[in-house]
Amino acid sequence: MKKVIIQDKEFKMSILYVNIKRSIERMAFDINQDYEDKEILFISILNGSFMFASDLVRKIKGPCQISFVKLSSYVNGESMGTVSELIGLNEDISGQHVIILEDIIDSGMTIEGVYNRLKKQKPASLKIATLLFKPQAFQKSLKIDYIGIEMPNGFLVGYGLDYNGYGRNYEDIYSLNEL
Ligand code: IMP
Ligand code: MG
């Protein structure tokens, strides 16, 4: 079994790129059907979703646009709480058919925050597409419209996902080997 080591952790092969690709093709097929007569604005959440976004949009048939946003967390001076802000969204999304692209949904905290922020800008429609979804970890009632692969709890790296910033470059996905 193929393994990789990143810093102090060992990860074992979990999802081969051929299977990632197949699940993305299935998702693109569904999106192409659902948006047959509509233009899509994809909003991809960096850094993790860059590979997923790149493979997905290449399978989209109709006219579409793609934009990238980032979540920057900063410590709020007054409350001392951590607030994350969406940065990099320059276009006006009001009246547009938006699909958010995320690499992985775990507790759902991140995607819920992004969803609520974008919803305020009054898109014509707003959907969520994630490559990976951990149903056992998910704690929100938000509807996840397109799911590539469901995974058990456990930390994953590769295909955009990182451990301390490393491992994003692998084309396959690896899971933490907890011995
Ligand atoms: P959530 O807010 O708990 O749903 O977590 C989502 C975010 O945490 C994702 O955008 C990832 O950046 C990160 N994340 C969650 N699970 C993993 C994982 O298994 N590997 C790498 N990053 C992860
Ligand atoms: Mg992410």
C-alpha cells in the first residue's frame, strides 16, 4: 500500500485519482443537466479546492465563469473571537446562478459561513458542490447539493487538501494512518 510521510505523520493511500476523476465527471453530468439553460458562476474556495475546481469546470458544457475566494481569519479586537472574512470576491453576484466549490465539508462550519455571506448578496440561486463530505462529522442543516465522495471521519491530504500546508500537490488522496 502506497504511503506518504508529511512532517511527523504517515498517510496511506485512500482514493486514487481515477476514482476522484470519475466522481467529478458524475457531478459535472448532474450540473450540466440542472443548469442546461442557465449560466453558472462558480465560486471556488481557496486554497483547498483549486484542483477540484480545475477538473470540474473542464467538464462543464455551457457558458460559465469561475472566481476564487479565500477565507481570512483574524482575531477581532473587541470580542477577541475569531472572525473569518471572505476575500477576493470582486464581482457582483446579485442575480447570478452561483455554485460554491469546496474541497471538503467536515463539521460544516466553514461552508455555512461562506453560504450565509454569499446569500446576503442576493444571487438568483446558490448551491454547494463539495468533492468530499464527512457525513458523521457534519453538524449543520444546510443542504449540500452536489457531493463527490462521502468519507468516514479521519484526516485526509492530497488533491488540494493539506496537512500544515503540505500535501496539496499529490494527485491521489491519502488518509492519516492512526496506529
Ligand atoms: P469544517 O468547517 O469543519 O466543515 O471544515 C472544513 C475545512 O476544514 C475545509 O475547508 C478544509 O480546509 C479543512 N478540513 C476539514 N477536514 C479536512 C481534512 O480531512 N483534511 C484537510 N483539511 C480538512
Ligand atoms: Mg478548505
